[in-house]
Amino acid sequence: MLSALTNRRRFSDLSEQEILALAISSEEDDGRIYRSYAQALRAEYPASAAVFEGMAAEEDGHRQRLIETHRARFGEVIPLIRREHVAGFYARRPVWLTKNLSIETIRAEAAGMEAQAERFYLKAAERTTDAATRKLLGDLAAAEAGHEKAAERLEAKHLPGDVKAQEDEGAKRQFILTWVQPGLAGLMDGSVSTLAPIFATAFATQDSHTTLLVGTAAAVGAGISMGFTEAAHDDGVLSGRGSPLKRGVASGVMTAVGGLGHALPYLLPDFWTATVLAIVVVFIELWAIAWIQNKYMETPFLRAALQVVLGGALVFAAGVLIGGG
């Protein structure tokens, strides 16, 4: 019923010629996807780009063999049928959605493409009673399995262990520069700089609602300011730190999160309960910052903890003293 409503045909209704035409168009699409991967990776990961160029060439070879089979059985005119015309047929992620994927994600996408196609053809063959159609689907499944082995051979040729390790290290470094560093700076700013105004307001008014309003305003305002500052001061062209938009989002969001973490406990109407909870959240935030510095920035944990916790404690104490006075 869903197939009829969406005007998509069921696989079981396709003729052998249409199945062959569907395989041809699928191979064409996959070849384009691999070449798009290669183009996106060529500047930073030339070895991986060579792997995907080789995989695209493999798809071209299979497409040519399928076309020759179609020509021999059904003639020169190939029916126009694509994945999106068939209900239940496996879909591919649109190429424009893959532009910002990491290299590891792209490799996983490529492996999934081949495995997904193989599984589909095997399941389709199991549901087919016609011997010729079953053989055709089985051959297509074997071809997809062969693609996986070809990809492994190409990766072994173009991506020896040291080259792959270098590319993986480069991808990790870019992730840190684009996301971790701006996000960490934002989290530190949001967690530490908002301590003074929030707890000064808390102890001056001893009113949860007022403290919540001030804390939320401080966190959101700091997030917007940090986000725009990060995006505007470095376009990433010379520094290699990546997209200013991504860095701005990472910095702005994490700044707001850091400030909101100890502002939201004041949603509780009881002032002292909210304050105790906010203090607990502050210590969790500060230790989380120290952990991130240790994991991604390779800062010794004790040094990171001393710097962050001591700095946070001083700002917290300033807020309490100002508010209490």
C-alpha cells in the first residue's frame, strides 16, 4: 500500500531486464559517490583519495559488464530505473551531506555501501522463484562481495600502515583544532566567568528566580559573544583551524552550556537547595574541563585540575564575597 501511495514499484514486480537496468544505474551512482569522496579528500588525504578513485574504477568495470549482459539479452535500450523508483531498495546518503564527514566516517560509509548492496541482492534472490532471476541476483551479490575484497586490495596498495596512521593523526588533529579547542575555550569561559555574577546575585538576593534570570542572561550573552568572536577573528585559511562557522558554533554553544550548568539549578524554588546543587554542578564542570584538557590537549591531569579548579574557586569566592557583602 505504501508503495502504491508513493508511486514506487515493488522489487517483486520488476522484470529481469529492469533488475539489470537497476543494477547498472546503481553502479553508476556508486562510481560517482566514490569519485566525490576522492575529490573531497584529495587535498588533505591523497592516499585515501587514490583508494576511492580505484574503487570508482572497479564500479565502472562492473557497470560495463552489466551493460554488455543487457545488450546481449535485451538490446541497446536500457530502461530508466533508479533506486528511488523501487520500494524497499537500499538508499544512499546524498553526496552533499557527506562533505563534512570525517575520513573514518567516509571509509565506513564506503564499506557499508558494498555490504548493503550485497545483502540486498542476497535477500532478493532468496525471495525469487524464477531460476534465471535468482541466478542474476546471486551474481550481483557476488559482484558486490568482490567489490569489498577489491577495496581491501586497493587500501593495502595505497594505504600502508604508516600512511593510514599519518592520515588518521591528521584527521584527529583537525578535529581538535576545529571542535575541541574552541569548545574547550567556550566551556572554560562559560563555566568560570559566569560564576561571579551568578553567585553574587544568589547571595545578594537569596532569590532563586532572580538568580535564574541573571544566570541565564549571562550564559546566553556570553555564548553569543564567544561564538561571534571565535568565528570573526580567524577565517582558518592561514591557521588551518578549519571552518570559522564550525568553530564559532562549538565555542558559542559550549560557553552557553558552561554558564547554564550552574544557573539551571535555580529552577528549584528553595534557594539553599538550588545553591547546593549549583555548587555541585560547578565542581563537576571544572573536573570535566580538566579531563578534556588531559585527553585531547595532553595536559597532565593534576596540572589541569589545579589550574581550572583553583581559578574557578577564586572566581566563585569573589562572587560569594561580593554578593554577601
